[in-house]
Amino acid sequence: MTQAHLLSDLDGLSNRRTPSSRPEADRLMNLARRKTGLHDFGPEPIEEALEHLLRAYREEADLNLFGRVSTRWDTLRLLKNLLILRDRERQDPLILDRPVPAPI
């Protein structure tokens, strides 16, 4: 990952936040879509719950810079994984019926 990509991914993590007209959840979901090229997060709406989680990180968790970077990175990773898993499920609906061999 180049420094430019890293800085772009870490946008808005400092204590001095730039005001935005779009909620942070929308920005992260759109970033996940751009990085994966996928768009379908599934039938269940996640925006409100994601916004609550992100607000809790911001307002309740008292995270230092490393904590803010880590939680944003993890959240983005999980959103990308959700898009990928949803795409695999769309391609092969029977995937949900397959047994998962131990150990898990």
C-alpha cells in the first residue's frame, strides 16, 4: 500500500475532523464498495447500526490515534468482507447449506 493510499484510508482520523454532509457510515460503505467493486450489502439495512457503532467509537471509546486507525481499518475490512460474502452467496445460493468441517 502506498503512502498516498494509506493517508487516503486514514482520512478524518485526527481529533480535528473536517465537517462532512455525509455520515461516516455512508463514507465507509462507499469506500468498501470502491475497493471491492461490489455494491450489495444484503437485504438487511446496516446503515443505522453502523452509524451508532461509529458514533460510539468517536464519543464513548476515548480512543487514541492508534485506536481510531484500528477501528476504522477493522470496520472497513468487515464491510469489504460482507460485500464479498454477499456476492459469493448471490453466485451460489446453496453455499449456506454446505457443512463447515471442523475445526472452526
